[in-house]
Amino acid sequence: MVLLKYKAALILFLFTGYKIIAQEKEVTFNSSDKELVQSFNWAKETALHYKGADTDPVGPWYESALPPRSAFCMRDVSHQCIGAEILGLSRQNTNMFNLFAANISQSKDWCSYWEINKWAKPAPDDYRNDKEFWYNLPANFDILNASWRMYLWTGDSHYIDAPAFVNFQQKTVKEYIDAWVLYPDSMLKRPAHPNAPAPYNENDAFHRCRGLPSYSEGVPNLKTGADLVAALYRGMLTYSEILATKGKLKEAALYAQKAQQYRKHLEADWWNEKDNQYYTYYSNSNQFGMQEGETFLLWFDALKDTVRANKTVKRVAASRWNVENMSYYPYLLYKFGEWEKAREYILFLSNPSTARREYPEVSYGVIEGVVQGLMGVAPDARTKTLGTIYKTNSADSAFVNHLSLLRTTVNLTHVGRQQSIITNTGKQSFKWKAMFYGTFKRANINGNTVALKKGADDQNRMISFVETTVTPGKKVNIKVY
């Protein structure tokens, strides 16, 4: 059934006139920080090792699950996709996202397949039939948000406009929430197994975990995870942004309001005042508890109380969970201002002595951490803008070459904290928002002096920036002072 749906999606995909832009040269990274270069090169080689064969029945894909399964799962793909895009695995991303979107169904209570293998089947490790299977409920919202991030990075509107994706969005924010009782005020009162097979067998994981309300899989007797609340917030907000992009502003405002309802419950219900941290799960015996779920509060960017968010970031940075969890750290710690810790985790995750560093998510997480994190690469297809900022406390220099985004390719160099150089080596123009930490008055752009604008990042660090258009073949050198 998966393969048939894949073929239908592929035909539609080609019919819409979408053209795959191949990355002709592999991305490269270099820096005066040679330990980071070594980590990046290990991650690149390891990640590409997990690239599947185009001739496999499922089509182009890459490993994003436990390697013996030859499969890809929704959570891992949602996390690995930007790293994969950086490495030139665009066709793989498109195919895998198509499959997840196309296989949402009423018979599975608006779930998709949690995990699909290279034989174009739902992985038997997680699926028996449409009534008996493993599924983590944050997954729909994770894929919804990942599709949006893929659009912002690539400029490919297929990720938000193709019929299979539109259907996935609509079913996720409506029928899926109804089916699994995921309303803002029901998260602490919902039934533990609203769609369990009958007769129900507690000892059968495909019964007990058909709709596991968290990514934390080791917590017994679970009613709701804080990460599910955060995922719902991010899913509603993402759908609002998608609607706004399409000019549906009234509907967008409605879903933005729904998103805030989940966030308000997260702050009101889940904060542990005594321990100054968030609870991460709520049990069927009506007890809160704490486990590894805080990472996903940051991943879904659901914390807007600055004091609480900073405490959470510090605690996550000091935690050594499993490698799947820690694979999120390089990008997240750069994003939330813990730059030295982010670098530390890149080196730790790529160290040969680190247990299970071969898990696919780890290498893709390192790639993402270096390019999106350290180099501060942030494309936005809505405005065809590429933001960059070097996140380092040192005078090191770094460059990334042959990087595909916004339907073009670029070479980017940061020379210390006051100079950035970009070359548009592709065929599409974009606006470059070159940002620098600190308060500077002027910039020299290819010999011309211009005034800088001022701003701040999410941690209220001062930023100076300038915007300029970079046409194909153009090289722009900006130095601030």
C-alpha cells in the first residue's frame, strides 16, 4: 500500500512541474578550529554512508532509525532533514516526506506510518496492521513543522502546497486532534488509550503504544508528555505561518491563538516551582514526573518565559541523556546562546569513545550544528532572504562551500567576528542579511561604506546588520567597524 501511494505522490510531484536542482559539488567546511573540521568531516562521511540506493523499492532515502532496520522514522527524519539537505540529499528528503504525508489515513486514526523501510513497507518492528502499531503522537506535528522548515530552507513550495501535504496539514490540526483528544484543556484529563484495539492487551506494545503521548518511550503509565504539549504548540503555530504565506490571514490568526492556548497550559500546568524546572510527563495515576523531555521543549521552541527558558537550556546543556537526545544539542545550544557547550557536544558526539555515535541522527545533528548553528545560516524562502551570523567567542575563521539553499548555491566565509564574505555560485538572486554580534556603526561592502542597523537575538545579545542583494556570480565582502 505504501508503494502504491508513493507512486501516486511521485506522479503528482512530477506533474506539478517541480524540478530537482542537483548539488553538483559536495559541501565542504573548513576552519582555523581544526577539531571542528575533523568532527564535520567525520559526520559528513558517516551521514553519507547512510544514504540508501535509488534503486531500492522505496525510492531515494537515507537511514533515520535503528540501522539494522534499513528504515526511516518520522521523528528522526524531522530532525535529520536539514543536515541531509546540507549534504545534498534533496531527492531523498522529498521522497521521504512525500511518503509520510501520503500515508496519513482515517483507518489509523489520522496517523501516518511511524517508520517505513527500504522495501516500501511500514517497518514490521513498529507495525502489524492499521489497528495494531507503534506511534508517538508528537510525530505529526514534528513532520508538519519539518515540512515548513524544508520550504524555508529550499524555496520548494511543494512542501507546503502539494495536495498530499495540504491534506496532511488539515487532518493533523483537526481530525488528528479530535481522534486523540489533544485539546488544550484536555491534556491532563485525556484517556490513556483513546483508540486502543479491542480487546486491549496491555502487554502488547502495538496496543499500549498505539498513540504514545510523548517521545519519551521509557516512561510507564503515561497519560501526557510535556513534549506533546510543546509539539502541539509548534504545530498550530507552523500551520498558522503556512496559512499566512498563502494569504489566509483570518484562519492564520485563529491557529496562532490556538497555539498560544497550548503554550499557556504548558507554563501554567507544567512548571515545577520547587525544583525550578518543567515536569516532563503526567501519569495515569495523576502524578507529574521528570525525565528527558526537556530537550523537546527547546526543539519545538515553546518556552517564551526568558528566566524559565534559560534555566532549561542550562540544565539540558549539563545533561548526558542517550545519543538520540544529545544529537539535538549542537544546533539547540548554538540557537539558545550556549556556544561553547555546543562546540563541546560536537566534539563529544564525534569522539570515537562516545557510545553509539554511529546512530544516524548523531552525524546529521553535527552537520546541522556546524552550518545552522556555528555559521548561523538561516534561509527564509518567504522573502528570499539568507541570514548569517557567526556564533563564536573566538577570533577563529570558518567557511562552508557548495551549500545549497533558496534554489541556489553559496560559499560563505566568516573572518573573525567582524567580517563575512559570500559568493552566489548558483542561478538565483537572494537578499543577504549579514549580521554581526556587537554594536558597530558602519560596514564596508565591496569598498562602499554604509550605515548598519541594530537588533538583538533571542537572548538579547546586540546585533548589527546590513542587507544587500546578491545576484548570481556575485561576491560580496562585508566588514563592520
